[in-house]
Amino acid sequence: MNSLSTSSTVSSSSTSSASSTSWFSGIVRGRQDRSSSLKAAGSYSEGGGEASDFEGPIKGKNQFRGVLFKYGPKPIQVAFKTGDYNQQVIFIGGLTDGFLATEYLEPLAIALDNEKWSLVQLLMSSSYTGYGTSSLQQDAMEIDQLISYLINKENSEGVVLLGHSTGCQDIVHYMRTNAACSRAVRAAILQAPVSDREYKATLSETAALIDLASSMIMEGRGSELMPKEADPSSPITAYRIPVPCRYNSLCAYMGDDDMFSSDLNDNQLRMRLGHMANTPCQVIFSMDDEYVPEYVDKKTLVERLCRAMGGAEKVEIEYGNHSLSNRVHEAVQAIIDFVKREGPKGWDDPWS
């Protein structure tokens, strides 16, 4: 996954309304000119020189204009926002992800800006190599802190959550918490909701490592680190009581992260995903996802996932890889169409 290899610059304020809608009013103003957002999505503004009346969110390849801010007390709790609008799409990356995690974020930032939406990328305790000692519970708490910040500091009118890979588990878990600020979530997009357990099961060392994790938990050593072979990318605990940590959660049958496995029956999927029926939801599934075992019938799986979520919108991207780096335009088109259709429907005041 990409890391933040280039410094991001802060531009002059975008053309947001001076008299923004109050969070407490419950009124969402009409949006301006929603036509043809993707015409600019494939091009990049090169910027430079003196600021013009309008500068887009992208200065050049891997160069975003926007605001870097802290949303919580931890040093890692930093987010980057392009655009200065009162409605935001929050991108939640997967394992090892941080800023600039997928290639579609650049054209997506442009397309969202055209629709008067900001794109927010956040760092959490689980970002980069932190996932092995973090948990879905911790991620959910920090997502809630970010939304609270956007409500209180940015006068947010509501957000759309966009999860990539394990970020999809974060969204599903967060929406189950019924945290106050989760009521500000207008819609959710799950891009590449795949089973870490099924992928890990294709690796020869996984079975022995699951046995080791179970033994460590039984011996009261669940908070200790697993051997490096368990995950060469990150230090990873077996389990932490009462909060589950990553190895057992990711690799064990019906572990906390086990939400999208093809061998779960319909009742198990509904138990894990059924609450998403209360939120407009889109599932974007890559039909050549390299992290889905070959024996899995992808079409059947994505149909079952959408049904378990009460009829989520299904988007199948032919030949798409896990991060959709080879199908960027299709990814942006699907996301923007969904945001335009579901985003403006309004939200509940989480403080009422």
C-alpha cells in the first residue's frame, strides 16, 4: 500500500458557502450544480504559481491540497481534508494503509469537490503497522472521534463512510455500536469487503499459528506478541482480554473480523451484517480480487452479502483487483453516483 511519500500543501479556502447550515437545524440546503462530476476526475490540476479564484484538491500526482488536522488526543490521530465543504466522505483504509492508500483517491477528491463534498483521510491507531496491536473496537472509537470533530469544528451536515478492505469491517462494526455520532452517517460504501480468514487459510503456516494463538489465550498470554511468522508486516498479539486483537480476530472462524467469508451461512451473515439494513449501503466487489481464494464464487458471495445487509446496492467490477488500481474510473464512477443519490437524503441530529 502507498504511504505518504510527498508532502501535502494547504491551499486557500475553497468556494464553500459563507452561511453554512447549522448541525442542529436538521435542514440540508440544496446542492449547487451536480452535473457531470467525472469530466474532471481523470485529469489533474498542476497548480503552482499564484493562487487563482479556484484551485482544485489535487496539485499534481500524489500531491493533495487541503488541511491537515488533529481530531483526537493521540499523536496518530491526524486526518487530512480536501475541500472546504459541510459534507464529507471519510475514507477508511485496510491493513497497512494510511494516507494515499489507493490510486482512486486522487480522481475521487476531484469528483467530490465538483459535487461540493470534502474527502477526509484519517490515521488511526491501527494505521500502517499498528493494526496488530489494535482492534475493531479501537478503530470504531476513533472513527466516532473524527465524526464528532467534523460536527463540532467543521459544522458537518453528515458524512458518508467509504471503507477499503479491512476498513469495511471497521464500518460494519462502527455502525453496530450505535454511537451518538453514527447517526450522522448518511450512507456507507464497502469497497473490497473480503475475508481475511479465508485468504489466510490458503497460507500453509496459518493453521499452526491459530493453534498457537489459542494456546496463548488459554494460558493467559493473549496480550503477548505472536512470532514474527504470524505477520511479517506488523507486530501482532494473539488476543487481548477483554478487547480482541488482531491475529485471532482476523484468522479464527467467527472471529470479530470474520464478516465476509463465503462459508458463513445466511443466518451467520445476517447476524454479522443485518444491522447495515438501517443505512443506505453500496458494496463494490472486485471480480479479480487477489485476496479472494479461487474456489470462492464471487458473484454468489457478493449477492449473499448484499442480501444479508437488507438489499445493499451491488457493484461488480470486472477484472478489478483488490484496490481497483486497474479500474480507477469505474471505482470513482460508482462511488460518485452513489454519493449523489444517497448522500443528500439527510441525517439525524445525534445530540437530540
